[in-house]
Amino acid sequence: MIEAIALIEKIVDGEVREAFLGDKAKPHALAMFFVMMGEAANKVGAGVRMAHPDVPWQRIAKLRHIIAHEYRRIDHGELWEIAINDIPRLAIDLPAPPPPEDFD
């Protein structure tokens, strides 16, 4: 999720909403980064979800489902708003990833 958030922040950084939405590729790339984030959210265990109730796990997963399966319902303007208004807060609220497993 952290990687997807970084990609979302990078793609909208310095952009103007109207120019961004008028681009042929950027809005679709943004949608795919949200799919990445939703896929990762679906793999988060129940214990982590319960320990971090401030993260909207269900909403993130649902957004991924809409983009992946109901693509005609994608509102790129809404994705832009989420990227600008919600993603910075989500980046703060996400728990730190666990350390890599020690295979020694």
C-alpha cells in the first residue's frame, strides 16, 4: 500500500486538475495505482485491520473492485479528489510495514 500511495502522490504532484484529467493516460494510470492499493489492502490481516480502525480498509477494497470490475463507473475526477484530499492522510495513518522475515 505504501508503494501505491507513493505512486499516487507522485503522479498528481504539481498537476493541475483540469490538465491532469484531460490527459489521455494519466487518469488511467492513477486508477491502476488505486487498484494496486486495493489489492494490497485485501491482503492485510484481520489483526492489523482491527489494530488500525482509522484506515478505511473496506472502502479501499471496494474502490479497487469498482475500478477493476465496473470500469464504466470510474469517475476520474473523484479519483483525483481522493488522491489530493485523502491519500496524504492515509499515508500518515497506515501502520509501518513489518520487518522482512529472517531466513538465516
